[in-house]
Amino acid sequence: MSRLVFFTQTYSSMPCRALPRMAAGLNSVSERGLLLLLVMMFLASTVLPIGAASSPEMTTRNVKGGHDLHQEPHGSGHHNYTKKAFPVLSLDYSHVRIPFEISLWVLLASLMKLGFHLIPRLSSIVPESCLLIVVGLLVGGLIKVVGEDPPVLDSQLFFLCLLPPIILDAGYFLPIRPFTENVGTILMFAVVGTLWNAFFVGGLLYAVCQIEGTNLANVDLLACLLFGSIISAVDPVAVLAVFEEIHINELLHILVFGESLLNDAVTVVLYHLFEEYAGVGSVSVADVCLGVISFLVVALGGILVGTIYGVLAAFTSRFTSHTRVIEPLFVFVYSYMAYLSAEVFHLSGIMALIACGAVMRPYVEANISHKSHTTIKYFLKMWSSVSETLIFIFLGVSTVAGPHSWDWTFVTVTVILCLVARVLGVVGLTYIINKFRIVKLTTKDQFIVAYGGLRGAIAFSLGYLLDRVQFPKRDLFLTAIITVIFFTVFVQGMTIRPLVDLLAVKKKQETKRSINEEIHTQFLDHLLTGIEDICGHYGHHHWKDKLNRFNKKYVKKCLIAGERSKEPQLIAFYHKMEMKQAIELVESGGGVKLPSAVPSTVSMQNIQPKKSPPPAYERALPQISQGREEEIRNILRTNLQKTRQRLRSYNRHTLVA
Amino acid sequence: MGSNYSTLSKIPNVDDLMQETGFTPAHIVRLYDRFNALDKDKKGHLSPQDFESIKELAMNPIGDRIIGAFFTPGQEVVDFHSFVRILAHFRPVDKNRPRDPNTPEPVNSRTSKLRFAFQLYDQDKDGKISRAELLQVLRSMMEMQVTEEQLESIADRTIQEADLDGDSTISFDEFRKSLEKVNIDHKMSSRFLR
């Protein structure tokens, strides 16, 4: 089995923005068909070298070995004096094999993404993740037909290379306000919900295994509990892939997504706990207590590590005003280091990454240039997109490759128990949570939260890491895990969109925030803080206000360079709005009458006419002169360096703020 | 529970108060204790100085407006009933309230909450938020970190966005419309007063 190392310099996919233009260009059916044919041919031609290269018969060398091979002919050439003809053209594949394979896989993934968007009907019915798994199955099948061994999703590769970009993307663009408003609910679902799932599934599975008639009697309790803990965690990659396409309202999105992120700590602890003691065969009360303490250490430690690295990154960005080009690098490297450092101590790497991204973002964004900001945004989206595609394709390939041990009883019982556990867990927890929430969760909300509990590649990788000697039933577990993943991704992923429409669940509000809303919500925040102080109650608003004050007084001064440390939030928001309006003005060819005075200051206020009518009205407007337009463009160009974008909504496929 | 009942009996007209505001006896007792804690001279009513002694309120940019909202014009003191009535605005909304057009709007409905907030903006009580009033609010919230020019353009932009009838002021209906996407039930409710 070949070990692939992720090669980060392969920019082989076009950004998603180019797609609509390209698709529009290929209007005729014949052109589209031709492109598809090209893609298929390329696919076929790439599969064969991959298959040939991945086979275990070829000597598996790493790069060092390749070098050795390279040195040898030179060495032998010195001692051996028989003259050969000078090789004009020679084939030496072995020393570029690994980067070549990686690039091919990444190229394959990206071409698949391109291909899907050319078939619009398909992408609206079937979510992308399903299509990618199917492609993976096909590729795996092709490789097997050729006679080679398809590569399996290596857990090292997955956890160290494929998962971090997706999590960093999620953490950096995490919508903080809805997250902190619902953090109690999210934690309940993540911690208590996952524990419930794990024990319910594990326990009942063990009970079923003990029934006479099935030949599963040698599956012991701890192995079942371990299996339960692996299969119970909701997967962030799968949730992201499916939920991004259905544009559900903010609350539900953050609930399911937040749960999938925060349950990592629970999964890590349970997994290690059961794996440790499965060999011994029994767990004592002391071990359980240690497990609880371990959970706190893992979760809080992960967050602490992430915060430290986030603060470091923010501090570093304060001094980058002279070397703007490497600003994005600091963001990526510090975050990756946070993840790796957390993994060193077996803390929760996912929580470290989320904490790092969320902590550093407001300060880094105030410090870096506009272009660096765009670079970070595009790179994160690109990497996470490619990672996600690769993960799903590899899942498909691994399904074809992996040794399977199918047992009807075990697998069907697992699937049913997962569903039942999820539904019961969500309903039960919501009943308790609603007692503490101001805005209650309705039955519709509960249904979507339960239905959105998708499992994915993390479960598969954790299962793959199990030791074959210690767990003789590993293949059975893997088969069951894959079946559950397929079931959730295909069945639940495909049906969630029509169900959302059927149940008329509230969708994401597309309209942007107006300045009125911004001012009034700040006002109301102050009002509620005041009321809470009068009541003598230190509630939500009080602590938020205290945190804001602390932030303004101490933290911003440390971490933000220069004058921007004092800029109030409202001003930044206002500038952004003005900028948008000015850009729209220029793009529409100019139509609003400008004041006759030439704008001499650089501030945007002078461009905006004092008494213009509301923009909703259409009227015949005079064109502005060329000179006026040039002035506007100059002012825009200089101002674009100063304003900052604040991302409000987070969407994978469109990079619109 | 025994101490609760004895405290309740000290408050005159407590049943009417509970009926009007929807607070439970436990809440009334808590608020009564708080009222007494604030009333340092044990006068039986609160004056502006008692509110000002709450130090977090002094740091609040709109603290003086909030204090002003408790005192009806002309009155120098706040008795317990008015105290509770104002705080009742911030009770979470009862979703299951039957929509009876005959009974008056309860004090903690969405409209009443918005009206309370509106009155904090509208200091001269003419039913409209003028440009000058908006400027005052912005000035106090920005805490003197911006130029007058920037404040004026923000104020102009705000009025331009919200003003639908073109009178360069924001009426209560325009105010309500500009906040229709905000979840007022959540934003203007305190869990403490459930």
C-alpha cells in the first residue's frame, strides 16, 4: 500500500468563480459532450499509471530510496568502463512517483468537481458528496479490474493532511455571534448526545450479539462500546458538504455544524479509553473518573493550545506591514502548528484549530492588507474544497479495496440502532434544553437536527486505525462503518433537500444587514446590559459587555497595529457599506447625479449625495462624464487599501462576502 | 416559601401587579429584595441617585437614558410598582398567548418592547426620531472616537435607509419595519425575568 504525502503546491483547480462563465461558454450539447469525453479519457489514462504505480509489486520506495537509485548508476558508471550509447531519451518514473501520484489524484478530484457542475440537473438532485463517492467506487473498480490493489484511505494522510484544511476553513469563518448565542445547546448535543449515542449503540449491539443464532458471540462488550463510540460521532466534513447546499437557516446550521465540531473531544476520549482497556477486558470506576478528567483536559487543553497560537498569529501580523506577501503564510502555519501541537499531547486537534482560527481572525483582519485577506480566503476555500473532494473519492476507493466481512445481522442492527439512538437523543435533549432557552426549538427543528446527523470519513479512519490483532472483528466493524456512512450520506443526504422544502423549514436569509439594524442592535445590547445591571443579575449580556470592554482596553491595543486599534465596529461596518455602494455605482455605468464640487478629500462621504432618493426607485438618470468616473475609480482604488471586509455568511461554493 | 409569603404581604396591591405584568410571586419577591437593596436610605422609593450608584450603569453609554425611562415626566421618584412595570417589558414573550383583540396588549409583547426602545431614542416624546436625536445616540455610543463629519454621514445614511414617508425623521412604524428581521423576542428579553 503506497503512502501518499500531500503536496501543497499543486494549484490544479480553477476557482469556483470561473465555472459559471465557462459553463455559459459551452452552450451547445456537442461541446459539452466533447468535454465530458475528454474528461473520461483523461480519467482512464490516469487510472492506469496510478494502478500500476500503486501495486505492491513495484518497489515501494520513499524519496530517499529514489535518490539512492539515482546515485547508483552514476557510481557504477565510474567503475564500469564498457561504453554504452548515450541515452537521448530515458524513462525514470520511480523518482517522481510520489509527487506524480499525488498530483494526479488532486487533478482527478478537481476535474470531477468541474464535471459535476456541467450537468446542472444532476447536481441539483444529488449532493456532491454522493457523486464523489460513486466516482471513487468507479475508480476503485477500474483499478481492481486492471488487476492492481487500490489504495486505501490512509489514516495518517487523512488526519494530518486532508482534515486540517477543512476544519481551519470552518473555524476561521465560523459565525461567532450565532455560535456563542447557542453554545449551551451545542455543547449539550455534542457531549451528552454523543455519549448517549455511543453507549446506546454499543450496549444494545452487544446484547444483540449475545443472542443465539448469530455467530457473533465472541464480540465482547468493550469492543462493542468502542465500535459504538466510533460510529456515534457526527462528522463535520459530511455535514458541511450536505448542509452547504441546502441553505438552511442560521440557527439549525450552527447547531448541527457546531455539534459536529465539538464532539471531537468526546470521540477522542472514548476512543482512547476503550482502546486502552479493550485488551484488559474490564473498566473500573477509577478508570471512568479518569476518563471524565481526561475529557476536560482534552477539550480545554485543545482550546487553550489553539488560543495561544491564535494570539501569537495575531501578534505576528501586527508587524507584517513591510512584508505583505507572506502574511497569509503566518495564518496557515500557525494554525497547522496549533493542530499538530494538540495532536502531540493527544488533545483535541479539531478544537485547537477552531479556537485558533476564531481567536486570530478579528485581529489579523484588522492588520493585514486587503490582498492578503483575499488570498487567505481563496486559499482556505480551495484547499478545503479539494480536501473534501479527495476524502469522498478515497472513501469510495477504500470501499472497493478494503477487506470486507459482511454479516447481515450486525450491519442492519447497527444502521437501525444509529438512527434510533440519534432520534431519541435529539428529542430527549431538546426537551431538557428547551427549559433553558428563550427561543425554543420546534419539532421541525428537532427533526432536521436529528436527520442531519451524518457520519463520514472520521469514523472510517478511526476504525481503520484499530489494531487487527487486538480486535479480530476489525473487518466486520469496518464494513458496518462503511455501510452506515453510505446510508447516511446517500439516503439522508439526498432526501434532506426535498424534506426541507416539504416541511417549509426556514431558509437562510439572503439580504444583507442594514445600518439601521447594526445601530439598533448595538443600542439594544447596551439597553439589556443596563437592565441586567439594574436587576442585579449577571447574565449573558453582562459578561459579553465585560468581554468587549476588556477586548477594547487591553487586547486590541496589543494585537492591532496603529490607528486601527481604536476604530469602533460601527465605523468599519459603515465604510464597508459605502464601499459596496460606490462599487455598484461605478459598475452600473454611473447614474446618480454627483455634487458639482470635485471631491478633494479621500473620505467616501463626499461621493454620496446628501438627499438622494431611496435606491429602490428606478428613474432615467444622466450619465456621468469620463473625468468624473476616473475620479471615482481613483478614490475607490485608494480606499480599497484601507477598508476591511467582514465576512457575514460563510458559503463554500460562492466566495461572496 | 414561608418567607416569600410574608414578603409578599408587605407589598400593597401585589395581586394586581402580578396580573398586569405576568410575573410569578417568586420574581416579585426577588425584585422587591433588589428594590430594597438599591433603596439605601429606606425611603420606600428610588431616586436617580440610587440608580446612579450602580457602577456598571455609570459605564453604560446610554445609562442615563435608561435611568430616565424609569421616571415618568414630572416625577422625581420611582415606587415599586413602576419599577416592576418597567422591568416587565423585558420578560420573555409568551408564545402561547391567545390572540384576543379585546384584551390590551401585554407589557412584554414585541410591539411594547419596541415601543419602549423607541421612547429611549425619542427624548422629546414627539413620536419621531429626528436627526439631532439620532446624532445624540450615535455620539454617546461611539464614545468620542470618531469625527463629527463621520457621525453626521452615518446619521444621514440611517435616516435615508429607514425613512419611507420622506419627512427626514423616523416614526415608530418605520423603526419597527427596519427591525423586522431582528429577533426582538430574543434580543430584548432577559432570562432572569422569565
